[in-house]
Amino acid sequence: MNLPALAVFLKSRRDRVRPADVGLPTGPRRRVPGLRREEVAQLAGLSADYYTELERGRGAQPSAQTLAALARALRLNGDERDHLFLLADRPTPPAAHGTTAHVQPALLGLLDRLTTTPAQVITDLHEVLVQNPLAVALVGRPPAVSGPAASFVHRWFTDPAARRLYPPEDHAHHSRVFVADLQAVAARRGRDPAVSRMVTALRRHSEEFAALWDTHDVALRRTDHKRIVHPVLGVIELDCHNLFSEDGRQRLLWFTAPPGTRGAARLEMLSVIGTQDMTADTHAIGGDTGTNADRRAGGTVAVNE
């Protein structure tokens, strides 16, 4: 790993990003042309101390998840993202697969502007890539896992804790929607090994999934009405919308409620409550609410849906 070169590259990219580019306020007292170190750390879900060590050319080798988070925070393009991984001596991940996928710039730009409503970017296999703070406050942080368990759909059918996010009477509906959506994704991806492995594993571990899969119902999840169980505010009724990337591999997902409704009022309360420290007993889908070892002081991280 080339720590000195990594440090220089990180600082050069940080100096280039303006606060307004990432939804941060601009003030008269700023002494740096771009972002502050603590702002990059916050955007990437890292501790300020850990990120500072990286910029000083010290510290442990960052994980692939941390590098992906830094690439998003610093708004790196595809070539820059690959260069970051090479400097850290990590294999360059595929552009559109898994939790380290590079978020497509158009979706990330829109997410930056959604500051008053919960929103996140996910893959077509429901692996969370990035979120805004209100999304964390609404549905909590995901477990720090990789592989099939990174998919919320996989956890929905294999881990009972995943279902705490929705009232029990809504579970059957969400199961049908998840499977129909996965059918559409499997058809579009063709003989994709990641999809094949997921479907095989779910058929083996979940009779409910196997039965629904055999119905061959197909429907991409574009919009839905959801009731989300929040640990402080109770059940919040919201509309969930999806905007698909051009290749269909990523989605911007956001939650709204009609003005004047109880859901809208609770969204306003959510912005006041924030994330606080509610991850111990809430939507820690899959059980482990923590982040990986690199995210020591926790800022905004990926979330469940």
C-alpha cells in the first residue's frame, strides 16, 4: 500500500469538492478551499481521527467498504475511484455490483439535494450503497456484512430480525413484492452468478420464498405504500418511490407523505429527533447495527429499506 501517495490523493480530492456540492452550508469563516477533514469523515461515515490519519499517510489499510465510502464522499469519477483502490492496494471492484459499487453520479447528485426527506441509493439486489441522515433516522443502519447477507431481500427471508421494520400484518405483501422484483432483476441480468446464488440459497432456506418464486410473478418495485415501525414515533405511513439508473443496476429510493397527513407530521418530527442512539433496539436488520472497524466514530452510513 502506498500510504504517502494515498494521503496526497485524498487531500487533492478534498480540496476540489465545494461544500455546496455535497449539501453542506458555506460560511465566511472557512479557511480551506474545499471540504474540511471532519466533513469528509462525516460524509463517509468514518471517525474524524481515522480519516485524519489516512491524510497524514499513517494508519491501517482501509477496507474496500471504506474506500467506496470515501469515493462517494469525495465525488470521485470512475477512474479516480479505481486509482484510490490501487493506491490502497485493494482489488478494484466491479462498477455496479455489491456494497462497494460506485454510485452513479446522477443518482448521487439527486441524493445530495434530498435534504428534507429520507432517501438512499441501493443496488437492484437491495444492497444499500449510500443514504442521507433522515434515512438513517427512519430505518436505522444495516449490519456490517458482505455477500448475500448484504441484500435486504436475502435477510428478509433468512433473518426474522429483518422483519421488525414493518408491522406483521404487512409482511406477506412485502414478501410478494420483493420476490416479484427479484424475478424482474433476474430476467434482466440473465445468467448472473450473484442472482443465481441468491435465488438458490433462498429457495433452500425459505419455503415462503420458494413458493412465491414458483408463482413467476414479475414486477419491478417502482412505488409502494409502506408502514414503517419507528422505535420512538411508532408506525409511520409513507409513500416509497424509486428512480432507476439508466442500466437498471441502481435505484434512488425516497420516502414522502402527502402534506397535512399524519405521516408528514411524523416526518417533520423525525428531522428533529434525528438518529440519536436508537440502533440498539431498532431496525438493526440482521442484528448487528455497527459499522465495520474502519468506521469508528460513526457518521452517516448505509441503511436498510
